[in-house]
Amino acid sequence: MKELSPDKSWTLFIDRDGVINRRPVGDYVKKWDEFEFLPGVPEALAQLSGIFGRIIVVTNQQGIGKGLMTSGDLEEIHRKMVDKIGKAGGRIDAIYFCPDLEGEAENCRKPGTGMAERAKADFPEIDFSRSIMAGDTENDMLFGKNAGMITVLINTNDIPVNEIPSDAVFPNLISFAGSF
């Protein structure tokens, strides 16, 4: 990745499952007691909060569309997640989620840019050319590219790096935060 010097004019878009918390294999985080921060994430988000002007979570949550959980369940998880991050000195400025099922003709899921556009509507100062998308899947990288962002693969899944095109690869959020 080219040498970056993000400052408070930059926005960090970040995926949730597999980047902030452990992604359950073949399942969804449906309630708070199933949510498990990946090691060092609250501290990494505290460090990133000192660098980026905005930190925005964008997450596909088709567990709602499948009827496995409600939007209220998701809001409770997110409220507690944001609280724990805040207690570690970090912050999340906004969370956008898409409950739509994969494969629906009209949906807001990544890699579509609907959640990025909603964030820009809420925070007009966001400049996608001064934004980084940090995620752990190809859809996250495509979302970032489709919106004109720099993409960073947080490779918690140990994917061969040539399989998912990104501008940079880090093994976890801690190493990404430490790169600045």
C-alpha cells in the first residue's frame, strides 16, 4: 500500500464479523452472549479513533432477513459493542447494516454501495477518496472499490492474499492500527 497519512479528514469504514468480532462458522451472532471481540480490537479501535475523523461500521446482517434475530437484537449487540469500545477509549460514529437476503434482486448488501451512500448522506463531509474500507471478505473489498475507497484486507481468515484483491493486507486490526 502506498504510504498513507490519514488524518481527521479521513473516514474508516470497517466490517464487523471477522474484523471486530469472531465470525461464527456457518452461523450468525444473534445475541450479545454470542459476540466475542477478536483479540486487541477494542484497543486497536482506540488507536484508530485518534487518527480517523469518522469510524463507521458497515455490516451485512441477513440473519434478520432469515428470521433468526430481530433488528432489536442487533441494536442491543451494537449498543453493547460500542459501549465496550468506548470504555477502551475508542469510538464508533455510526453503524449501518443490511438485513436483506443474499440473492434478492434489490438489496443493500455489500458489495453494493448503499450503506456507504447512507453514511455520506448522514455525514456529508465524507470523501470516499479519503476513506479506507477494512474488511475480511471479497465483498468488503469490492464494496470499498465500488465506492472509490482504499481497501485493506484484515486477513483473520488466512485467505491466500492473491485470492482477494486489495490495496493492503494485515493479519488483524491491531497490525493495521499499528501501521500508522
